[in-house]
Amino acid sequence: MIKKPSAYFNLPNKVAFCNFCVLSNQRPHSVSEFKHKKDRKGAIYLSIDKDGKCDACKMAEWKKTKIDWDQREKELKKLCDKYRKKDGNYDCIVPGSGGKDSSYQSYVLKNKYGMNPLTVTWPPIMYTDYGFKNFKSWIDTGYDNISFHPNGDVMRKLVSLSIKNLLHPFQAFILGQYNMPPKIAAKYDIKLIFYGETHADYGSPIIETSKSLRSKSFHTYSNIKDIYIGGEKYSDLVENFKISKKDLENFLPMKEDEFKKSDIKVLALGYYLKWEPQEVYYHAVENSGFKPRPFRSQGTYSKYSSIDDKVDDLHYYTTYIKFGIGRATYDAAHEIRNKHITREEGIELVEKYDGEFPDRYFKEVTDYLQISQDEFFESCDKFRSPHLWVKKSNSWKLRHTVGQRGEDDNKK
């Protein structure tokens, strides 16, 4: 009897693909980054029902057929009317760095709903030239902005640890992006924070769309002993890696009791307004001076999403290694659900571009992080789950792909 290859990180042992888009059941749900451990104990992954439909596709169907968008917008207007400050002071925060989503969020809140947004930026780890230009264009169209630049040496250490321990180069950025805005809101007595899409748009349980508030588990904690960053315990970061508590504080969420006392509400604007990435992109181009990359993003066929950080491309490559899901899969899944391409077209795009190595900024990124390229590739091999990958003729191959072209797809 042939032994089945083992699955790492609590991944589902049997790979299954959605029959309606191109996502697989290996796609992880959104979780609290500061609870992210090396073994991913308790991790949950995309649900696909008996008809072969994933939760993200169900959500897309709900958005078209079951959600009353007029009623949702009335709820938004009521919320804005309650918290709008008549003296022109800031009454909401829009976190972002001038990408298509934050450009859209700030524009509609200010110009359609009469709010006074303060934009808050946790800057990319390494800005791209065109990403920084988009940031400047965004602010120059009429927004105040607070940008918080963390200690660069600490940022570098945490990103390097997250690659070594989690193969997750974006973790430190995500922590700052989620955790700094509530702290600034508390300082300025701002009660509303608006992010963009709901997590359910990407495959988290649809039940998350039953309310507008994001779970406090993403941006609060009660016990410092539960905090992990870069796969290391908080206490070890202080004692063994000599990172000060003051510097780590910038990456931590608010304490649960402080957050409750502040009465801050962290919301997804996509709960109230029907959100389509391509339409949001067109809006940002027309109203905020947003410009796409001057070339195709490596690993996919598009050039307007996640383009402000030189680490972006590497991040998507690591999801391909850990979960067999690359950047083209994420892009194609969205466009299939929004009827911009067919599933057949999406499959061909995934087979062509997923897993393309992002070499454009690779040397620059590894030099900045002070890790060797060999170290990065060694980390990649360490995180290849045997149930997803097999080595043939000294080359790694996926066992299963959405186009049924994997090494094990045609085995009887």
C-alpha cells in the first residue's frame, strides 16, 4: 500500500478545486497575524461544498442576488450622519497607501457621504517608484495623511524572521497596517475606521458578512503571552533578539479593554457598497490619479493590484510555495466571479503565470533584508508540503493544478 504524502500546517490532505472559480481548498482563511505560529495549529482553510462551490463564489452570488444594497447604503448614510463632525474635524480613518482601494474609500466617504477622513499609512516595506507616485497623487487630491515609519532595523529583523520561520514576508507590514490605525483613532478621538473589501470576498465564511464590524480578534489582545511575531514569542523577541518593548509596541494591537473603552468601530466599506476590484480600479484612475504598473506583475497577468511594495511579488510567490496558490490564481478567481473572464480563460492564465519567479526586485529585497538568496530558497523548500509538491529531475512540481496538469493528476 502506497503511503499518502503528509500535509503540513494543518492543510487539507486532499486537494480540491472550486468548480466555479480557480481557488483550491488550500487557501487559508484570514486570521489574527499576531497569533500566527510556525505549526499553524488551528488554521482553517477555504470551504468547498458538495456541489464544488467555494465560499468566495457563494459570496459573489449573495452579492448579486441576496443582499439589498440600497438598504446597506441607507445603513452607511445613517452611520455617517451619526458620527460626522460638523466642525470639519476628522470623523473617520481610511488606512492605505494610495492603492486603488484606499483611493476609492477616501473619495466616496469624503465626496459622496460628506465625511472628513484622515488617511493613515503604514508605509510599504520597500516602496516601488510608481507606488510612491500613486501615494503622492492620492494625498494631493485632497486628504490629510499620517504616515508612521517604524524603526527600520526592527522592521528588517521582523521581516527576516517571518521569512525564516513562517515564509511570510508580509507579516510585519500586515501587523502595522491593521494595528496602527486604531491607535491613531484613539489619539484623535475618531470612532470609525473603514477598510475596503470584506474577508468573505476572498473566501472567509459568509457569516462574516452578517454584520459590518470586523472581528475584534484582528486588532485587540488580552494577554501578551499570546503574542507571536515572526514565529517567535513576544518574550523571546525581547530577550533573545534584543528588540525593545517600545519598538515592538508599534506592531502590537490595542489591548482589549482599551479598545472597548475607545468605542472605535473597525468596518469594511465593502459591507455597505457593492465592491468590484476592476470598477474600483477605474474609479481610482479617474478620480485620484492612480496609475498601474508600467509592466505586467510577475506571477500574474495584471498590473494594477498590490503594486506599491517591492516585497509584494515575493509575498505572492511564497503563497504559491506554501499553499499551491499564486498571484494569478487570486486575480483570476476574482475576475471569474465578476464575469470579466470565463473559468476556462482563468485556468489557462493560472497555468501560464502562477509560480513565475519574481526576480525583478529579488536581489534588492534580499540585500535590504540582509539574507542571502540561498537562505530564501532554503526556506521555500522547507515550507513545501509533501502533499502539494514532488521533486522530479531536481525540479519541484505541483502534484495537482486547477488545469489537471499536476504530476499526480493523471495517475490512476
